[in-house]
Amino acid sequence: MKITNVKVDKLKLELIKPITVALGTIEHVESLILKVETDEGISGIGEGAPFEFVTGETLETSLYVARMLGNRLIGEDPLAIERIHHLMDKIIIGNSAAKAAIDIALYDLHGKWLNTPLYKILGGYSNTFITDMTIGID
């Protein structure tokens, strides 16, 4: 199986209720959405959320890097995730949001290829989980 295309787009979601943290008030979130397509018709979806206050990454730079990395991944085996991590790190330092979107898309694709839920591939035993929570100042 080979990667034939990587599509990158942006997503902006307004929060139902803005949240105020030490860095300011957040009214919406912006992230990049990425789709890795293969010659076998299997695709994976990933998301990366740049947060300039924390990582210095902007949505614009993350979109640019994701597109650039995506172009370099054409012809690669999407199941060789460690190899793709190494390749991405050789191409550019940092840029965790773009790399995360690709990583997540590859794991999503892997789960679809195996016809197995991703939580099982990652060694989990339950399809629910507790995530972290940000508590606003007010």
C-alpha cells in the first residue's frame, strides 16, 4: 500500500461558551484537518491543533508545513509510521501540530486497514476514556 494523496484543510469551531485562562479568553479553536489517501482506497483522518501561545505555531504555518510534508510522503507506506516520523523529523524540526495531524491520520488508516478500532491497536481495553480538562479563571 502506498500514499497517493494528502489533503489539508483548516477548521474553525466557535466555542459554545468562551473560556478564560491565564493567557486570555478563548472564543474559538482553529485546527488543521488532514486526510491521507492510499492506492488501496483506504484513507485516514487526522487533526493538529496549533496554539501560538504555547508552541509558537500558527494555523497558517501548520497548514503550510502539513502540505509540504504531505507532498513528501507520496509513495510512502502508510503503515511504516516510525519511518514516516523519522522522515518528517529529517525534513523539519518541531511543527508538532502538522506532524500530529499526519501521525493521527496514519493510525486511523492503520485501524481501518486492520478493521480494528484504534483503541485496541494502541493496547486499550475500553472505547471510552477520561481526557484532561482546562478550568477557566472564572
